[in-house]
Amino acid sequence: MDYEVSRKVWESLVPVQFTLQSGGPLGDPLPYYTMLPRFTYLALALPKALTSFNRREDGVTIHLDKVWLELNGVPAKMYVPIGVIYDQAKIEAESILEISVKTTPPPANFQMVDQETMKAMFMQNIKQADYLKTEAAVTQAMMKDELPQLWRSVVNNNFDEFWAMNRKLMETDKEFKYVPIRVYPGDDKPFKQSQIKTKKPDGSYITVGEAVGELLQPSSYSTPSSSESSTPTSTSECTILKERRLISHGIVIPYHTPLIFAAKNLSYPDNFVHIVIASN
């Protein structure tokens, strides 16, 4: 694990604008602007935006359970890290991510996620990632109050507190069995996930490009509980990823980057490597 790389990734911020579209008698309030850590979630940021909107003079209170979020004309995914949403939006570097807060009835494909639900989803991702890496050996050995520290440090934006505990999940005695990785193909398609090993049969390290190429094959799936596993080949990388960029934390990841390096240094706090596919 490279401590400096991990800290720089943690400290990366993106500009976000929340705009309320309520049709109130006095019009809508001014947008709420903020800089958000890439690792955080809309589920954590939305309450602060609503607090700002509720300061307006008409006395109307906007409640969390009465709104839904839209991004580029489609419902926003509140449970996906902000950094992934930003990279998927295909906006220019340092441009503002514009989120519309709407009070009309939500579409069927919007999922409202409050902080407690987000906490449960985050903890489940941590456990799933550890199952892939160590067959849950680390999380099962942790004290009851240790895992919640990971979520608390995300909420409080406390890097040192987070890594004091996350180090146990990353610096294991044995090599990772599989790397927790999710690939976002674009066009609002669901992420791809499979069981990708860290090494090939000949002992050489699998690269990020090879892993992503394998996940983008038509036979790839996003069911994390499947018992099958994949050993990517350089052929799948070349044919599937032609003229594509691999983006994580706003950074273009070279195809030849060892997947294990990405797992230990570029994982989001949920312990998954999240990679967005972008066209050149």
C-alpha cells in the first residue's frame, strides 16, 4: 500500500451544484454549491442541500422523503460514490456536477437512500469485498465496533481514522484471492462485476486492462455471489478496450497497471475498485 497515493485519492474533491425545482410561490431558491469528496455519497450530501433550501423566506419545508434526484435527464443513483457519478457524467475536468432536486412524484427507477440505508449498503459492500479477498477472514475476526469505524470515518471525512482500520483489510497475511472490482460501461448501464484473480496461471500479475477487458466480454455478469472466476487474457484487453479510457478517481489508469496495485491503492472506502469506461 502506498500511503501518499491513498491520501491523495482520499483528498480528491469534485464541485457539485444542487438545484431545487419545486415550483414554489416565490420561485426556487438559489442553488446549493459544495465541494464533495469523491468517496462520499449523495445520500450523505442531500440533507445538507435541503437544509440550505429550507432557509428560504416562504416557510415551505422540503423533506427528504418527498424529493428525488435527477442527473442529465435520468434518476441519480444515491448509493454510487460521488466520484464515480462525476466520472460517468463525462463533463470536463473541474466542471460542476449539476444535480436537480425535484419534488414531483419520483419515477419507478429512482431509489431514495437515506443515511441509515446507505450505512447498511456500505457495510455490506465492505463484507462482500472482504469475502472476495480473504473469504471473509478479516471481517469475521474484527471486533463488533471496528467495522462501524469505517463508515463513521467516511461520514466525518477522517482519513487517519479510516486507514487505522482499513489497513487490516488491505495488508493481509495472504494474497487476495480475488480483487473486488466494478466496471461501469456507460450509457447508464449497470456495473459489471466478476471474480478476477490477481495473477495468471504463470504467476504474472493480471493488469487492470486485462481485468476490465474480461468484464466487458458479453459473458460477463454483475452477480457477485457466483462461484465462477475469471483469468483474463491480453487478447480480451486488446479487442474490447480499443479506443477506450479507464477512469478511476478522475485519473486515466494505464492498461498495464497491476490490478493488485489498484486494489490496494485506488479502491474506494467500500474496498471496491470502481472504474468508468470512457471513449477517447
